[in-house]
Amino acid sequence: MTKKELEQKLDELKSDYTRIQGDMDKLEYVRGRVSSAEEQLIRLEREISETNRQLEEMK
């Protein structure tokens, strides 16, 4: 992947993370099941970390 593609992927991952975090907040408010959202956030955190690492290696 090019640096630009990695930066675009990182932006998308961060956007997904923010969206899911908001969904999770709403689920908590109505006492819904948040375990699925938590799992998605953990997965996204790993992907964000890995993408950041790849970007750092390109510098």
C-alpha cells in the first residue's frame, strides 16, 4: 500500500471507530447489549495501531 492509501484507510478506521463508539453509547443508555460493539472497537483499535505502525515504517 502507498502512504496515501494507508492514510485514507486510517481515516476510514477512525471514522468507523467514532461511529461505533456513538452507537455503543446509545446502546448503554437504553441498556442494550454492548458486547458486540465492544468487540468491534477492540478490532478497530488493533487495525488503527497496525496502520499507524505501517505509516511509521514508511517515514
